[in-house]
Amino acid sequence: MDFLARIRSAARILLKGDPKKKQRNPIPAITAEEVAEVRQFFPREKFFIFGHARSGTTLLMRLVRLHPEVHCNYQAHFFTRQPLLKSLVNTPEAEEWLTRKSNRWNQGGDLSPLVLRSAADFIMERDAAREGKRIVGDKSPSSTIHGQAVRDMHAVYPDAKLVYIVRDGRDVLISERFRNFVEESKFLTAEDKRIIEDLRRDQTQFTNGTRSIFTETVIRRVASGWVKNLKETEDEGRRLFGDHYYGLRYEDLLSRPFEEMQKLWAFLGVEADPSLEGTIRAEMSSNPDEEWQARRNGDISSFLPKGQAGNWSRLFTARDKAVFKEVAGEMLMRWKYESDLNW
């Protein structure tokens, strides 16, 4: 029967050509042996900074690379935004090439995980080599892929460290709203544009509790995304990376910058010289994002102090609070932003 099946298959190929595979098999995770091999060529320790958009990932990147042994750059989006690193091999054609039996380089396996790891390693280590630093990381906000970003990272970098920064979701909501206002996002609705025009005419109504800068749809969308991001990233980070996972709050970074950075650098495997405290404070005194927004749309951006904690308290209406509590109140308590729902 097997012989006849082969004859039929050969006849079909002769008549119709080799059938094209429509979908590739799952990309295998890199093995411990492969990690050991690839580190012979790319030996630097790696880390990745995740966090919901508008949560302080950029500030953390700017601070972490102040250390003379640590480099960090941003927005590679290896695992956090489509098309993702795995798109390099995520086709049936790439699988056929990298697993082909006549390909003697693959030793009978799938070269895909090594291709992914080598590509990302080279991109990061090239930068770190130029800076003369031995530890290198990427910061890329992880607002849309959540737990899958952690799983994809672990499949390529099980030996790396994951740093996750969290910000009060109410301030995330406000920061994201004003970012869209300043950029005049193409996704703004007619109601959003009316709010912007009213804000330009009279800001008082938006600070005395009588008028909201949000529609309920916006609050629910951003709050639910924030909850999903925090839950999945922390749960998967702890499950997959164990003591190679590190979570911190943006607000603690603002209030105790040197202390928080000492702990983070220790997690990455380096000590912080006391002289770095002054360097950190100097770096925090500038806010490139605020400067950019002022140039882009100053009359709107000036309404919101950038980078501060607690902006929500002067801008949320009673309705805003009620909607946010319904969607994200429990997560605020989980991260100790509130002790109960009576706020």
C-alpha cells in the first residue's frame, strides 16, 4: 500500500507539480543546546523592557543605559508589534527551506529559532559593541499583544531578563488621550474633535468636574486594554521567566529614581556607583516627549503636565471614575494604586 501511495503521489506531482503547503508548522522554541551555541558568537547578556504605552518605558530606557556597562535602545518590536521578528521565518516556504533534508546545515532539524535569535542578537550586539557595553536590551511597548509577546520572547530568549514597568491606568488613559489630541490622530471621532475645540476655548470646564475629556467608549477601550496587558504580562512573565522577571511601578521611579535604578541594575547584574545619582536626576530634568508635543500642538499639550503622577485626579469626572472602576478597579488594587474602590 505504501508503494502504491508513493506511485500515486509521484504521478500527481508529474501532472500537477509539487503541491504548495498552505501553512507552516509552529516555529519551534530554541533549545538549551542552541542557546549555548549561539552565545559563543553573541555572548552579551540580554534584557527586554515591556510596558503598556504611556507607562514610562522611554524614561526607563533613558535611565537604564546611563550605567557604563548597560546599553538599551528602543522600538525594535521583536515581539510586541506586527509583523514581529518571527515573520522572518513564518511562512511555509521558509519552513521548507530551513528544514529541507538536502540542507546539510540544519542537521535534520529546523533552523528557524537560530535564524531568529541570530538576527536579533546581531542587531542588539552591534549597537552595544559601538558603545563598549556588555549588557544590552531593547524597550518596546507591549500594548496590543500582551501575554503572547512574553511567550514569543521566551521561545527565542529563555535566558534573557524581562523588565515590566506599570503606570496607574488612569494616568495612562489621560496621557494616551492627550497624545492622540496633540497628534490629531486619524482615529479621532467627530465627538473627539468637538472636545478638542471646546478645550481650546475654555479649559476650566474640564478641570472643575463638569466636563470630561473622554467618551465612555475611549475609557472602556483603554482601561480594558490596560487590565489585559498587566494581567497577562505579569502572569506569563512570572510563569516563564521566574526570577528573571522584574516588575516596577512608574510612580516609584519618579519618587525614588536612584533607589529604583539601583535595584534594577542589580537585577541586570551590575552595581550602581553613587555618582550615578546626580546623572539620573540630570536626565530626569529633561522631557523630550513634552518638548516634542509643545512644538507639535502647544495649546493642547500645555494643558497637561507631562510625566507626572496623579494627573487623573484633577481631570476625572464622577462618571469617568465610575466607568474606570467598573473596568479596572480590581487591577488598581492589585498593583496597590488603591486599597479599595472608594476613591
